[in-house]
Amino acid sequence: MVLASAAPGIFSAGLDILEMYQSTPERCVAFWRALQDAWLNLYGSRLITMAAIEGHSPAGGCLLAMSCDYRVMAEGKFQIGLNETKLGIVAPFWFTDVMLNTIGHRETEKALQLGALYSAQQALSIGLVDKVVPLAEVMPTVEGELKNWLQIPAAARVITKTSMRKAVLDRLRSQKEKDAQFFADFINRDSVQKSLGMYIASLQKKKN
Ligand SMILES: CCC/C=C/C(=O)SCCNC(=O)CCNC(=O)[C@H](O)C(C)(C)COP(=O)([O-])OP(=O)([O-])OC[C@H]1O[C@@H](n2cnc3c(N)ncnc32)[C@H](O)[C@@H]1OP(=O)([O-])[O-]
């Protein structure tokens, strides 16, 4: 399975910030449950999963990419990273776990505290992506890599993938409701709503 985007220049802009702003606790919990399930399915997929990152990939977009088995990113101006702290919000433990498994403890600690967004070359240098190629080469590169992965006997590959990812998946599975409630409580704090409001305004200002 290849994750790609139909929007030129944007792999994924992350979660819909407007869903987290001036919402109700009930809606926040439902929103979060949907995200948890989507991620559990992706990270736990038996399929070979690859991200064709042909544009920006902040926050939830970075999570999607990191949750794949392999990442190819377009060189150039695009950025990738978990930038949550810049919005005044906090990446949940399972975002952190996936990043830890991808780039290691030291880089994750720095990246998360700073809300760092990396260029493709920087992402390559810390192992956040596996390959950087010109934009037009992203999809052919993914397809070529997929052929390599498809040559591995499926049962052996799936057992290996499952055993590598099980602890992280189980950690969320065992506390989904608590995690959803935490998100709803946190996001509805006055200080967090204020930060989100300012971030949305800065996005709109940048556009105008
Ligand atoms: C605890 C929770 C964990 C959270 C995880 C997350 O994923 S948090 C998410 C973290 N995500 C980020 O921090 C990414 C924030 N976004 C960006 O940095 C840039 O939009 C971009 C680099 C993705 C694309 O730049 P570009 O110059 O090509 O495009 P543009 O900037 O002109 O935007 C076009 C329109 O889309 C709008 N909009 C954009 N993103 C979002 C969104 N996520 N949601 C909603 N709306 C969004 C933007 O306001 C504008 O709306 P308007 O005025 O037309 O009504």
C-alpha cells in the first residue's frame, strides 16, 4: 500500500486543526477515537506500506509517513516533522513511540521539544526518511522499492513486522479511552485553545 497525496506540495497537513478549536469534549473524543483506529490499522497493517512524500508533512502527516515501512521524500523546499509544540499542543505518547522507533531517543527528544520541521536532506540525515529524490522520481522510486519488498516471503515479513511493532500498538490498545479523554481535556484547556487560535490566525495571515 502506497500513501500519497492528490494535493500538489502537501503530503498531509496533519490533523484538521479546526476540529480541535472551539469544539465540544464529545466531538473531540470521537475525533480522537477515529484517529487512534486509523493509526492502529496503519501501523499494525500486514501489508507493505510506503509513503511517497511529495510535499509538506507536518505533525499528523509525519506520523502517517513514520508509520509506513519505507519513506521516500521529494527534495526541495518541503518539510517534515512533529511540530506540535509550536502549536502549543503535545504529541501523544504513541506519536512519540513511533518517532523513537524511527530516529532514536536523542533526536526524538530534541525534535519534539523544538517542534522541529526538517528539510528532506535533514530528515534523511537523521533517518526520518529513507530516500530523497527529485519530485518526479518519488513515485517511481517507491514502486521500485516495493518490488524489492515483495520478493520477501510474506509470512516471514509479516511476523517480523508484527513482532517489531506489537509493544507500541499494545500500549495504545490498552489505554485508548484514557488517551481519548486526556486529549479532549487537554485540547479544551483555555491556554491550549488560545495557542491554537493564534496558530490558525498565523496560517491565515501567511496566506493573505
Ligand atoms: C495533540 C494533537 C496532535 C496533533 C497533530 C496534528 O497533526 S496538528 C496539525 C499540525 N499541522 C500544521 O501545523 C500544518 C499547518 N499548515 C501549514 O503549515 C501549511 O498549510 C502547509 C505547509 C501544510 C501548506 O502550506 P500552503 O501555503 O500550501 O497552504 P496554506 O498555508 O495557505 O493553507 C491553505 C488552507 O488550509 C488551511 N490549513 C492548513 N493546514 C491545516 C490544518 N492542519 N488544519 C486545518 N486547516 C489547515 C489554512 O489555514 C488555509 O485555510 P484558508 O485560509 O484557505 O481557509
